[in-house]
Amino acid sequence: MSANRVRVVVTGLGATTPVGGDVNSSWSALLAGQSGVRTLTEDWIDTVPVTFAGTAAVDPAEVLPRPESRRLDRSEQFAMVAAREAWQDAGAPEVAPERLGVVVSSGIGGINTTLSAYDTYKERGWNRLSPFTVPMLMPNGPAAWIGLDLGAQAGVHATVSACASGAEAIGYAMDMIRAGRADVVVAGGTEAAIHGLNVAAFAAARAMSTRNDDPQGASRPWDRDRDGFVLGEGAGILVLESEEYAKARGARIYAYASGVGYSADSFHITKPEPEGRGISMAMTHALTDAELTGRDIKHVNAHATSTPAGDVIEVQAVAKAIGAHPLVTSTKSMTGHLLGGAGGIESVFTVKSLQERIVPATINLDTIDDGIEVDLVHGANRTLPDGDIAAVNNSFGFGGHNVTVVFKGA
Amino acid sequence: MAATEQDILEGLGKIINEITGIPATEVTPEKSFVDDLDIDSLSMVEIAVAAQDEFGVEIPDDQLKNLKTVKDVLTFIQN
């Protein structure tokens, strides 16, 4: 470890997911192998080939005060709920506003607002639009509202890289702290994209599972019979701090956020590069950044979305860049894929795995596909060893964006 | 049948509560939106949009800025 390098720690966790309305209920559900995927009842459901999704276990509009929730897009509601949980969990640090930052991303932004506001505009005219329509649909809205809520002045950002957005936000937050721009940064991802248009568009890309007769069995990463991803919604937020600041205020430290690695496939706008060179590179960069070797990594919370194209390429790259030894799981088997929220909730889960030294099993993994040599956790949860442990969270996005975040046990 | 002032006041109180969280019972005729109820200009736009739906009365922007008190709105809607 370089003597003068700023180290970043995780001191707070927040999440609202298809399996629970907060971190504890979500985590318990994962350890119990519960799926959050449900058959949808929306009025557009007969117009699309997919009739299920991982809807949020707790409606954020029911949690927030009504005057607040009506001004927030659903993606902003999720982010606000998770950010407040994380902030309280961190002990609500009394940090100077100019030393507090926010980096919270979504892959798609306030698309429910965009679409419903367009209907209002067409059917009833411009003057029936809420004056909050723009801040509801803008993709930096979740970060901006959290920044306002906490009074953050060091910088409020929203990195956008499709399904890698949440992980990229966490990486950018780490960089802010290391660069000395902030002492505390609230970081993560959010998404609320369960809408007919999104389902239709992802289905048009032939990316979604159509296992309509078995919704809870539809998200099945690495299983031979997987047929696409399952859309999920929610948010996952971490409070990150410099180690020095956290220790000075006596904060509880969950883990170190020790490294981040980025790369771009530069291969195809949606298809993963078949050799996994880009994702290997992201993992290798992240290890170097964390000053760790593959042997130090005991667990991987994989991107693994249950698509035929992506799952195997990722774990082959894990074997190359890290080794075949880590316990690998995909919590998306239970939550579905939260797109820009994925890196947020899965970083929360990765930190929980390090803290409790347990890896939740991937569900629906009945027959492991060919070409996989890593140790996939399935059938039952597995424990992580005593001593120093580190773990990786991978997130990849349409556009060829690859992000790997490394966490190390406290 | 035209709505009575009391009906309009109750409807307006519900709208203001929904939008701002201010208890409907605090919405009384003599209150100023800015000075007493601490309602900002964008919230006033939200209230105007909701009031148009509720009472079927268009409130143009150049009129809205003249509506300073709850009583002003009651009078505008009744006329």
C-alpha cells in the first residue's frame, strides 16, 4: 500500500429492491433464496411478449411523504429511500457541506415521467404539465435530490453507462475521495424502468426472458436453459468516506472500497466481446488499483444477467483475470436486473457478504452450462474463509462499458 | 349549482395539503401563500394546475401572480 494514498471505506448501506424495502430485509431474502420476480398486472401487459418483472417489494411512494413523492420520478423515489437509509446507517455524519459529495446514477433516467408527461402534453396541453417535469425526467435528478436533501456541495454527479452506471458511480465517488475533493460521498445506482415501452424495447433487442409461465424461474444465470434477463427496479446506495475521516469520527467501518477498474469493449453496441478481453481488463485494472492479487479475491458478485450471450464469457474472464477459486454468485437470479441500479444493490450485497462472510446461492441454477470452471455458489449458501478477504462486483453495460469494484473486508 | 365558498375552501385545502403537506385546516381565507404558508412560485403553479382540474377554471399565468391570498383564489374561482 502506497504510504500516502487516501484509503476509502464503506460506512453506510441502503437499498430498496424487489426482495425487500431495506438492506436487512433484502439481504435476509437473498440468504433464504427468495425471488422478487412477479407476474405484472399493468394495462399494457397484453401488448408485450414478457409479462413479469422484479417489482419493488415496497412501493417508495408509500414510504415518502406525499408532497415529496409527487415531485419525484419513481427512480428518484427509490434513490431517496435508499440514500436516507444509508445516511442513517452511517450515523448521519456531521460533515462540512463543501466536503460532502453525491454520485448516484441511473441507466435510463426518469422514463416513466417522460412517457406520462408526453401523454399529458398531447392530450391536455402544455399547461397541465407539472412544473417539476424536467427535474423528474432528467437522469441527474436522483443525485441532485439527494444532494439537496443532504446539503452536499463538494460535487453532485451522475455517471451514465447503461447497466454499469451504478458501479461507475461508486468508482467515481472513490476517485473523488482519493483526489481530496470530498471526505464523504453518497454513491450508488437507481432504476425504475418497468414500463411497457422499456419491456418492448428490450424484448425487441431479444435480451429478455420470455418464461411467462414460470416468472420466479426466469432469471437463471449460467443455467443451460436461461433465455434472457428479467427486468428489476430499485436502488442501492453506499456511504463512502476517507478512512482518516471515518476513523476520526469513530464510524463503524463495513469494508474498504479498495479499487475500481474500467474498460470499454469497443466491439459491438450491445453484444459482449466473445473473448471477454474488455471485462478481463476491467478486473485486472481493479486488482492493480486495489493493490491486491487474484488470490486475495474470495468472492465475485457477478454481472451475470441470465442472457445466453453474457454469462459464460464473464466467468471465463474471471478465471483468467482472478482465478477459478473465488465463490461466484449472481444475486440477479433473485432480484432480476436493475440496469443502472444493479451496481448499487450488488455492491451493497458484496459488502454484506464480506461483513457476514457468507455468499448467497444463485437460484434456478439447475444445470451449469458448458465451459465454466469457476466455483458457482448454488444449492446452498457458502461461507467465506477467516482472515483477510476481498471481493469483486462486476457491472457491464450496453455500449461495451465494463466496471469492476473491489471491496476488502474491514 | 355553483360551489359555495366553503366547498371551494375545502377543495383548495385538500389540494394544498396534497402538494405541500400543509394541513388543510391551516388554509384559511386571510392567509398569504408566500408570507403565511411559505408556498413558492412553482408550488403555486402546481396548485393552479390542480385547481383547474378540480374546479374547471383556467388560471392564466398573468392572473396567477395576482393571487396573493387564499381569499384571492376563492374570489377568482367564484367569479
